[in-house]
Amino acid sequence: MPCAGWRLRRGQKPVLFHIAAGARIVAGTALVAFVVMLIVLREKSIADAPMLPVNFAHMDHKSVSCIDCHHNFNDSTGLGLCFECHKTDPAIVALIEEQFHDLCRNCHLEKQALAEDGGPTRQCFACHEGDELP
């Protein structure tokens, strides 16, 4: 309870209002900093993590144009393995899982929609095991 005779002027906010507003600003700034830190740590952990083996038999994909998967043949961005750029380029390293899963899964789903054998779409082990086939 305020002291006797203590009154707020019209439009004046109590001190606690300003403290609460300041606390919200500090909390918001801390939250943004925390999210940025999580993004940076995620990208670093992806870049540092070993790649899971991928079972990709090229002979099973001979009906697919090479350029559908190997954009580097078309735009001359590299001659090596996909992972050499997708795993090391800071601009795209955080997207590696999404890019490869979307590329493979979407193609397989399109084939299945046409009632063709489209390959695996959900079972991790169906793709992520050692590659013994060319």
C-alpha cells in the first residue's frame, strides 16, 4: 500500500510496470541468444558427426537421369562425392539431412504413386547400411 498522500499522476506508470517491462526485454533478448546458440551448435554437430552409411545401388537407379541427383554434373559445382560439398559447405551443412531425405523419399513416393517399385520411404535401415552394390 502506498504512503498516505502518494498518488500517481494521470498517465504515470508505477515503478513495477517499468521493472516488468525491462524484465520482458531482458528475457526476450536471452531467448533470442539461446535460439541462435542452439542453431550454431546444431550446425557444428551436423558438420562434425560422421555420415551414416548409405546403401545406394546405382544399378537399381539406371532409369533415372544422373542429373536428377548429381546436379554438379549440370552446374559444374564439383566432381567429387555429394558429401564433400554438402557436409563441408557452411551455407548448406544444416540442410544435409533434409536435402538428401527429400530427394530420395520424394522420388520413391512419386514412383509408388505411379504403382511402380519406388524403393524405401520410411525404414531407416533400408538405406542406411553398408553399400555392397555398384
